[in-house]
Amino acid sequence: MIASPKSADRYCSGYSRRLGGDAWGDDERLAWYALDWITTVVPAAAVLSPVDRRLELFTAGPVVAKVDGPQGRLDLTRLRPEYLSRARTFDPFAPSRWNRGAATVVGPADVGGQDALARSSYGAFLAAHGVGTQVSVFFRDGGRIAGAMLLFRRRDDPPLTQAESVLLRRVQPFLELALAYGGRAVEPAATEPLLASGLTPRQIEVARLAAAGATNAEIARALFVSIPTVKTHMNQVLAKLGLRSRTELVTFLRGTRAGDG
């Protein structure tokens, strides 16, 4: 059973509440569920942080964290200010180092190996906080890194396995799409008019993702289909609804949602 975000204080030690405020909004709640699930299948302490326009971590809120679990507790109230004051300048996982290209999951193997990480200044910084290794999962918006999930394991814990790395790469597109568009997605109330218009369940998925702002490539990644297949579905969606563009699709779906309200 997924823990309620309302119980996050015991994991976050008040950290998320100070940066994100007392009220949990939809974005924070979604981020919490993402962290709770990931740290169940890949045991680790974890932090989900927005990345600002300068490609910096921890400067824009809200930051959500799950720091207490089978891999031990991480004191983010100490780690964050120390990271911002000095460690970010030599962080090999920093978003600014990986923004160019298409990297989504970066682990020790990508920064010279676990031994090299342990001997580095950043490795010493992590060790001072009881951390032995780190893996960063990046989420992009229009190609630019807009958020990052940091997974930390203690020094005496096993490193990330190949199977866990593969899992992170496979789920990254789903998390990216959910975190980017979850707050703007078309509400379920709009599904009934779409079914009445003769759309198939897959066409409805495509329509809702497109209306939320996802590109054809992002929809293809999320649904594990090809871009040409997405284009075919979109053409069928527009034809069945008697629309000419995605802009009209957004207007149509907003109208059905308002009509249900």
C-alpha cells in the first residue's frame, strides 16, 4: 500500500513542508507517489527536485524527499545547504553537465566508475553524509532538463545492479510524462464524450496526452508505439471529432469538461 503524502513528515523531517508549504498540491502529491514507488522497487533514499533555468538543483521548490527507508536515513537539512555552498561546483551528476545530449539515467559507471567516484571530492562530500553512491534520473521538457530524481545508497549498501539500472531507464519516460503533464491532463470526466464520439481507448489516451501538451515523440515513448502510429491515431481522433487541429482538440476537451462541471 502506498503511504499517504500526509505521513511524509516522518520521511522528510519537515524538509518538504518548509520548501513546499504546509499544503500538499497535486504536483507535490504526484512527486511523492513517484518517489514512494521508485524506492520500493529500487531501495534508496530519494529526492525529487525541480531544475531551474541555470540548470541548478535545490534552488526552486517544491522539493520532495523520501529519506528514511531500508537504505537508512539521509539528513537533507544538512546536505542541501552544503551542496549549494560548495559541492554543486564539482558534482559530476549536475544537470548542467548532462543537459546536452539525451541522458536520462546517470550512475557511477557514467562518471568514471564507483572507485573513481569514491576518490573524488564529490565522493568525499557524499561520504560525509553517509552516502556511498548516487544515481540521477533526469526529466526533460523540450529537450532541456527540468527536474531530477536523485537516488542515494549508504556506503555499506550494494551498488545499483544492472537490472535496477534497466528498470530506471524503462520507467523514466512514464515518470517524465506524468510529472510534466499530470497537473494539466484532461480530467476523466471528458472520457465519456470521447467514447460517444466513437474513439477507441487507445485513441482516447492519445487525445488526452496531446491535449495536455505532449509531443508525438513523447506520446510514442509513453505508450510504447511508433511516432507514425501516434500520427495515425491523431488523424483518426481529429476526423472522428470533426476537428482540424490540436488547438481545436484542447478547446473541445475543455468544453466537455466544463459541461460536466
